[in-house]
Amino acid sequence: MELKEPRAKVIDLLRLNWYTIVITLDNGRKYAETEGFTFSGSVLAEVGISDEKVVAKLTEFGKRNQLDSVFANGLWFKLAEEKGVVYRFFIGDLLILTFNEKGDWIHGEIPSFINHNNTKELESLLTKIAGNELPESVGEAVREVWDKGAIEIISCYSNGYYGFKFEKVDLLVTEKNGIMPPPVEMTNKLIADYFEIPYKLMVNPVYRVSVGAYEYNYTYYYQSGADYVHVRRDIYNNIIEIGAFYVEKDKMVNVSLPPKMLEEILPAQITDYMNENYKDQEIYRMNFAKGNGYSLYIDKYYLSFTEEGRFRVRGEWHVI
């Protein structure tokens, strides 16, 4: 608060819901400490929307979904995070609607810790919004499995991809191809092809799906005795994280990844760089994030590369 409004005084604090405290200053401005969108934890949001184009879009959304009076009498929050600006609206304590910087609806969530016996009306509202806002083909695909418990999250990703979280199942659905099967067989083959000892896929809860704000990913854990491998894939089945370790006396010890596997999943420019500069160095983990490139973890350091494979920086890796 001191950085945003160094000379203003707080004249009122209002707890709006479980997530949000609204802060009113003596200069008339309002802020809110509220739940972040792309991470767990609090963020300081601005209260209100000044962009007229966004207001117009949100007004139309309200009319389509019969939320005119709710929107008019509630508070909007502008969250600025690393991945961009979003606008958020809370309907009571239990339903959170989020819109992107242009005013397009991108996320609806009823928190999983809520007792769903008390949220039937809000679940119906989220279902109605999905029916009005999502492509018809997506709605048809999801209706086939609408018996998988209470709906908790709907996320609208780019390129016609949509993530759904129910009590009993998580789904990735595309506008063109419907429900996408998890890449289990592909990941099983990866482990069988490159790791010398046989690993077995561990089932829930360590074989899991994450329906996130901007991304949907699958995480698989494999076990062979005290040895483990974990693989995380994105919606396009790209490997975004892979690591190996074993457990000794309740302590996790990192294990090097197979060089042949890394050669085949990394850009050639990275493998050339590693062969030239770190030929005998073991690599314990590989991460990839679209827009941020690759990270390789070696010994006490990580090496960062662009998506094209150009070396960026070497930093210290603190092993926990």
C-alpha cells in the first residue's frame, strides 16, 4: 500500500468474502487484498474498471446470463499479475468469475473445499454460463459426462481448448475433437524406451491433472522400488517437466536423466551447447514453459535457454 498510495490514509476495511478485504483510502480510491489468479496467495487489486470497452463487454455478458443486477450492485477487481491483467467478480463467497484484459470470460470456479450441498444454485448458474458462452460442440461433449459430480472449475484456454474440473474427473475438451484422452500410453512408452529399470505408473492421487488459470497439465509419477520418475505434460502433450530421484532415509536424492532421451526432446542447439560446455555433467531435471524456454538442472546450478535453444543464463539451484 505504501508504494501505491504513499500519502493516503486507510479510512475503512471491509471483509467482502472469504478471499477479499476491501481497503478504502481518504482520497476516495479503493483497493482489495484478494486471492491471486495465476498463483496461490494474495495480491493487491484495484477496485473498479475504467476501460469503457471492457465495461461494455461485461455488460453484455451480464445481460446474456441474467446477471445485470448482480454486476451492478457488486465490486469488480482488476488484478495485474505476471501473465497479464484480469478482471474478477465474486458472487457471494462461492462463485468466482474471471475475465481477461479485453473483457472475455476465461474462468469460473466454485472452490473445491466448499460443501457442494449448499451450492446447487451457483453450480446451476455456472452451468448456464457455460451453455451461453462456450461453443456448442464443447457443451455437447461435456454433457456426456455431466454425472461426474459437482462442477468446480471451467477454464477457457487459447486455440479452442477448455478445461473442466468435476468432483470425480478432470477433462480437457477441444472445440473440434471433443474430450481429449490423457497421454498415458505416450508417457508409458517414454519411460519404457529410455529408462533401464522397469517403472510402474502410480495411480491417483499422484497421477493427477491440474486445471489451472492459463494452463491444463497432466502429472505422472512412476516407481521402481525407492526410485521415482515424474513427467508433466501440457495440453498439447509437450513435456514441460521431467525429473528422476530416489528416496534414502526419507531424503530425496536427484538422479541423472537418460542422455538419449534429452537429445531427442530438446532442441539440437541445446544439446550441442551441453556437449561443448558440460559434456560430463549429469542433468537431473528439465523444465519447459512456453514463452520462457527451457531450464536444465545440474549439480547446484540451472542453465536457462530460449525456446529456440539459445543459452541465456546460469543461476544457482537450491536443492530442497
